[in-house]
Amino acid sequence: MVRWLQYTTGTVSVLLLIASISLLVAHVFENTLYLQVKEAAVLKNGTDSFDVWKNPPPPVYMQFYFFTVTNPQEVLDGDRPAVEQKGPYTYREYRPREEVAFLDNGTKISAVTSKSYIFVPEKSIGDPHVDMIRTVNIPAVTLMERTENSAWNRTAAALMLITCGEGMFLTRTVHELLWGYKDCALSYAHIFDASIDSTFGLFYKMNATHDEEYVVLSGAENYQDVSKIVEWRGLQELKWWTSDSCNKINGTDGTYFHPLISKDETLYMFSSDLCRSLYALYESNVNVKGVSAFRFVPPAKVFANATENPDNAGFCVPAGNCLGSGVLNVSRCKQGAPIILSSPHFYQADKKYVDDIDGMRPNKEAHETFLDINSLTGIPVRMAKRLQVNVYVRQVHGFIMPENIKSMVFPVMYLNESVEIDDESARKLMSILRESSVVVNIPYMIMALGVVFGIIFIVISCKTQRLYPRREEGTPEEAGPLIRTS
């Protein structure tokens, strides 16, 4: 009985070890798990992934920080501007996808993302209806830029500004600067050009609205294409830039990614706020509420000028008119307004932009855009999009108002659009990850069981040897007959 048990445990140990090694080499359980993950990621009615894509559960917060000018007269006289940062003014952002329709046998989905904002006092410093900001008069600067090349239009614009008593700087509440106010000069301009809106605001017409229709891939044909944008506003490519590569619409909208993301991957995203596509690369491993994630960040090369990154030459508008690294001229997609975008406080931009403004203090932790993504599911567990709105100011021919002002990229405000997975979603995701970990580790469990049987086999073998010791063989003389004949 003991020997039978010995042989059985030994045999089972060998079989378990062989089976575990075979499963590991063939990646059986791993491939099974990955197949399930790929199938679950496809956007189709009745699935958890589709519900998450349609109505993202974690709360999104939009924080606005404004720069108020403390020495306006000195700036007009040609001195360096000094600014103070105010904020944050925090809003809860709601962005469900609406008007959802499946196209081409479920391989594509069309939808609009409606955004609405609700002020959150407890997460803010200050009252947007009370706090006053002195900043660049963007409508006035825009009128000057748009009419510079026409003597008649330039004269008309100058008369509008004089009549309205408008100068290079204005003082308005945070609420007005964000959501809109009736501008005197723009009201006059609207009489001559109906395309010019008489109301101006940095987020005017962006509350309870959407930025038109997106068409994305559902992932039914390739899981890596899930949520990838193929059309925006009915266009398959942009029309603002001067090269085909810069006009490409690449990647997702940055809120949803395919599963099974690797560290070597390049994540492409399209941002309608930036009017362009960009990409992010792996930086480090992080942990968010117990969920492991890869941190991806856009490298400095994404916003480098054409000298450092020739691929960005198409972002120079007009062609050949290139700014320094870290800033992007988006005037063509902002109705001609001289808007320059950058990271907050000109983080990763040329030093000259930081030096031009007293009050700029760029740092990685507060001003870098990043995405923390769970690699198995592709779910973003934490992310922050940080973007600064600047205005290009200069002496404009034919206008007296900015006669001595220096040419510079002038900061107006920056935003931090952030999201972090909520506790309930984190618990659900942790449960999925634990189950997945068990499945992937089944071969190791089998191997461990094989080792345990191996140890039992060794113990039984040792005991068997003690209970049934082998007879010792003697010398040839001792093994001979007791009575010898010769």
C-alpha cells in the first residue's frame, strides 16, 4: 500500500509539472483570457463596455485658472507683463454620448458628445460671478488682426474701438470671460459682417452643447480599433494645416482605449480643443485606488517646432511661419482670433515664452498632461488634460492703441480637465483584475500542486526506505557456502 502511494504521488507530480509547463509554453489560459477581453471590448448594445463608453461613470472636473495683469500701463509702454494666477474655478463636467447610431453592420458608431458644466463652490477658490480679471481684450485684438490688410476695414475697426472706448486690456468677471458677454466693438462689427458674433466668451456656446458628430469604429473587426475616430464633422481629415500628416485625424478622443495595452505602444488621440491629433508614450507604472496602470504622457517632441521635429512643419500657419517649441497657433480654427495654445505656464515650451511674462512658473506635476490606463482593460483610471489659452499681441499697423507694446504670447487662462475613477468603479475593476489574475496563474497553481506532490513523494520514499531497508550485500567470502570441500 505504501509503495502504491509512493508511485502514485510521484506519477501525479510528474504529470502536473509537465501539464503546467505545457500550459505556460502554449499560453492557453492567457490566450483564453485575452480573447474574452477582446470580445468584451467591442462596442455593442447590452454590454458593459458600451454602457461605459456611452455614459462614463467617473466624475469629470474642469478647473479654470486665470491670469490677471497687474501692470497694464507698463505693458502698453513696452515693459514686461506681470500676472497673478487666480483660481481654480471648478465645474463638474457631464459628457454623455447622445444620438448614438450603429452603422455598417455594427462596425461603426456615430454619436455626439454633449457637454454641460455645473459650478462646484467647494472645489473652487473664489466666485466666478464676483472675481474680476484684467486681461487682454481678445475681441479688440482679433478685430485689429482681421482688418490689418484692408485700409477701409482697418479704419472702420479703429473707429469702433474708439467709439466703444476699448483698449488693449479689459476687466471682466470670470463668468463673463468664460461663458460670454456682449461686446460693444463686436456688436458694431456684426452689423457689417453677420458671421461675427456680438457676444464673446472663451467657452461661449460650449455649455450644454456639443462639438458636432463623431463616427468611430466599434472594434468588431479589430479590437485595437475600438473607439478610433474615422470622421468628425463629416470630414475624414482636417483642413487647417499645411501638410497631410498634420491634417490626419488619428486615434480616439482620449476617453476610451482598446484593451491589452503594452508599454511599447504609442497612443494616438484627437483633440478638437487643440484642433489636431497628438500621441502619448509610456512613462511609468502607477497605482490608482489599488488599480495598477501605465502612465502615458505626450512627449515634448509632439509640440516641438519644425527645427526640432520636421514632422510639425505643417502646423506652421501660414506655411513657413513657425513659432517656437511648445506653442501652437490655432487661429485658423478659432475664426481668425490670434489664439496660441500651450501647456500651462508654458511647460516644455521655449524658455523665451516663460521669460517674457513675470509670473510663469512651469512644473511637471501641476502642468503636465497625462493618462493613467489599466493595461488589461484599456480603461483610463486617472487622467488630466492641461491646456493654456494665450493671445498673440503685437504692434498692429494702423492702430494707435498698442503702439509701444512688445510682441509676445500673452497668457489668458489655463484649464485642467481631470478625471479619477470613482470608488465603486474601482472596486468593480479590481474584482475583474483579481479574477483575471487567477485565470492567468492557473498553470502556476498546477505547477505548485505538482511540487507539493513531489514533496509528498520524497517524504513517502524516505519513510519507505526506513520501513523496508534493503539487505546489505556481504563480501564474496561471506557469500560463499558454510562448508567448503577444498
